[in-house]
Amino acid sequence: MLVTRFLGLCLVAALVMPAVADDNATKTTVDKSASTAVKHDQKQQGDRVAASQVIGASIYGSNQEDTIGSVNDIVMTKDGKVVYLIAGSGGVAGVGETEHAVPVKSFDMKWVKDGDEKTLKLSLPMTAEDLSNAPALNLEHASDLTVEAFADRNGKYFKASNAEKMSPGNMYLVSEIDGLNATGTDNESVGAVEDIVFTHKDECKAEYMIIGTGGVVGIGEKYTAVPTDKVKITKTADNQYTAVVQADKTIIGAAPKVTSDHYYSELGDENVRENVKTAFNEADAKDSE
């Protein structure tokens, strides 16, 4: 996923205002835009996290300074509930590593200060050796999780008494949805699923699908946050996915846009969320006419 940038633009009449005033006005506008982004970012970080923040993130162990693995994928149910994070351990630069399905409730997830920003920190109450000794995933598409014996053994290892055995039709891998072409109500492409935004208040569950449109090789791409109940993702028996958005190109184009710079931090603003909701409710009303 390629990142887009906010640019603060200030147009000042050069013949009326001196050059110094131009510079100050531009600086003020840029500072205001940055301040707004930070405020949105802080709100976003409280309740929401993007899949792109989680996949690839380091996992810290009992010693908070030591990394014991990294997140390779997210396992969720058909309705968007996150059940497992696929953790990689061992290997060098991902080569030769072993993957494990760690119940999401086993993780401690918090935001830590990193300069002027906050970053997501995931940790487990174990050492690198403990993680490497966890049951290993050996089947394609993490299908081990659909086997009751494996799910039970895995749950006992991570002391997760309510660990779920997944069913093939109800186990979705985020990595296999990433980049998926989405069609609209008119059966035409409306863009691609570029990311998923999850809430993580009481449980971790998908709230928005981020649909990317336009641009060249991702440059200049625009992002639209679509409520997950307006996107139907289906999976076939051979693990092929399709995505259908309950809207057409016109609705997607007119809906509020978000940016990837701060992982769609605009969604931390209640007004933005309401505007998104309104846009897609209007799409429903249009379809029912």
C-alpha cells in the first residue's frame, strides 16, 4: 500500500502581501493541517487500528525490549471478528520462519510514544523460545485451525480456554483480501480493498473496508472508508475471494475520503464517521427506489 500525503496550500496575492507574510501564512496553514492530523491520529489510536499497522508489526516478549516474532497475518470470521494473529518466529528476514496462530486475546496491545507520534506495540507474556515451541501451522491458508485437535492443542498452549476452532467457510485471512478487486451494484469495478480498519474496544472487529481508486501504481490513489456492513466478501471452497460493495462508482467518488498517512486517522472524528454513514445510507436509499 503506497502512502499519500496531505499538502497545506495557502494562496496569497503577491502584489498585496509581502513575501515574508506569504511564508508566515503558508507556515500557519501547514501547522494547522499537521495539528488537525495529529488530533485525528490521537482519536483514531484510542479505538481503531488498521490491518496495515498490525501485519508486519514486531511482537515483544516478557522482556519488553526483546522482539520474539512478527505478525504475518490476521484471521477473522466472516462477520469481521478477529480471532487469531498469525505470528512468525525464527528464520532470517522471514526465510525459514515458523508460523503460529496466537489467540488475539493473548496479546497486550498499547500505543507507545515514538518521537512526536505514537506507534502500536504488541506483546505476549512469553519468551522467544516459548513462541517457537507453540504448535506450528503446517497447512496452506492456516487450515490447521479448522482441525479440532489442533485448535484444542493450540488453545491449551496459549491458555486460551475459549479458543475457537474455525470452520472453512467462516475463516478469512486478511492477506488474501488485501488488493482484492471490488465491484459495485452495477457490476463494475469500484476499486480495490487496500486495508481494513478494526475497532478494538471490547473486541477486535472490522469496522471499515478501505477502498482505493485511481492513481498510477498507487501514486495519487484516493481512499474511501466503506462500512463493513456495506461490503459483502465471500470465499469459495478453494479459498478464492470476491468483494461486492453496496454502492456504485458515483457514490464511492462522492463519499468522504481518508488518507493513509496516519492510517485513516480521519475516522477518529465522529463527524467524519457520520458523513461516511450518511453517504452509504443514501446509496441504500438510491438502490431501493
